[in-house]
Amino acid sequence: MKTYGEKPASARTRQRVGIADFAVTTNGAILTTSGLGSCLGVCLHDDRAGVAGLIHVMLPTAPDDAPNAAKYADTGIDAVLQTMCAEGAAVDDVRAKLAGGSAMFEFDSQDEPIGERNVAVARTMLDRRGVPIDAEDVGGNAGRSIRFHGDTGALLIKSAGDERRL
């Protein structure tokens, strides 16, 4: 089947985002990450500008001397938004989708599991920046892998034999 006006998925660039890392695309690349247990994938998309970003955060809040902003939800979301804006996005036009934040370990010593704290801090940061969350698949006790389509903002989530699209 021929699709007009859109590259077939197999011809699109695929870019892998590692743990405590992020990527921004202006060419419609498919941004992927895996290993989202208590970690959180934050997908950001400005449809008007054609700019998208994905960050894989490990922890909710950064210490004062954090060398890697992408490791933390509070500093990482700002880093992705700044990079997206440098590529032509406008924060007022950015929309978000979240995936991950599971309670993977019963021995978490905190009052609230890391996954829940990652989700809470991400929601707070996005709200402060005026970025609405269009969809989320968070919590539970299973890990996830995601594929975020930079051209459309579609998010495909795979989790232990389950697959869904947001």
C-alpha cells in the first residue's frame, strides 16, 4: 500500500534514547526507549513547529550539583523544552504524554515509591510550564518500552505482552 505525503515507518529514522538521556527531532524520527520501570518517559510534541522530544528520567529531583540534568524529572524536562525551543518549538504549543513510573521494587525505602515520585514531579513541572498532558500510561508494576513518533506525536507502548497506542 502506498501512503501519500508520509514516509513509511520503515524509512523513518529511529533514534534510541538511553537511561538519563534525551533526544529532540525536527525530522519526524521515531524516538525509542526501553527499561521504563520506575523510570519515566516524557514525550513532548509541538505539532505546529514539527519538533518532538523524549526524555528517559530516572529520579524525581536533582541535587544542587547534578552533572546530568536528563537524569532527573525536575531539571530534565526543562532541558528538553529549552532544546525544543532552540529548534523552533514554542512552549505554549507543546503537548505531553507520559509512560512508566511503575512500582518495581517492594523494598523502596521511601514513603512513596520512586516511580510515583517521578510521575508527580513530571506533572508538576509540566503544569508550571503550561504544558498539558494529553495521555499517560503510568504506575502499575510492569516495565515498558516506548516508540514516540516525532512527526505525529503518536506513542506506542509495549509492556509484558501488552501493546497500546496513545
